[in-house]
Amino acid sequence: MGRTGRWIAGSLAVVAGAAGCLIVYLAYVFDPCDVAIRRWTRSPDGSLLVVVFEKECGATVAFNTQVSLAPANTAFRPNKSPPFLILPGKHADDIVLHRSAAKTLEVTLPQGEQVFRREARVDAIAIESR
């Protein structure tokens, strides 16, 4: 491949990389999913929110219920505070939250429900789910 061919191939690689970055950025900014916050509660010290919300992303992804920890001093955004718990379907009213200690959150789930994601810890907070 000559010098011109290498230049064209390199240019196309840069353009393709930039296009990929743009697609990821647009998907991040313009999230196609609908999010409905069902309830939230503050941590004992007031610094965190425990947010229970339902998310629906159209025909390809069914409704699901998610729970996140988020800073209390900023607006809640699901893409900034990833969920530590995800259940299929609408279960916002079925999830029971209880702070058993300053750094422990107990989560009681609907009996026999499938869990898509379950984290045991978010930063310094231990998550106990049953």
C-alpha cells in the first residue's frame, strides 16, 4: 500500500472512531428508556438517597424495577447512579427497605422473584437482600 493508501486508511479509521464515540455519547445523553421514580428515602445522615424506580425501554426490553444509591445533593440520574438491584417487572411497591445500621441497608424482595442483578456492596454501604 502506498503513502496515499495508508493516509486514506488512517483517515477512515479516525472517522470511524469518532463516529463510534458520537453514537455512545448520544445514547448516553438521549437515553431512549422511560424512568419513573416510585419512591426514595434518605440515609440516616442525609447524604444519600435510596431510589426505587421502574424503567421501560420499549418493545425490546420489558419493564423492570431498579434500586440505586445516589448522592442526596444532586438530581437523580440512573446513568450516574447505577442500580445495585434489578428485578423483572413492576415491583416498586413490593420492595421493602430498612436501614439496620449507618452503613447497612436491608432489602426485602418479593417472594420467589427472579433477580437480574444484586450487588452486596455499594461503596461503603453493605446491601443485605433476602
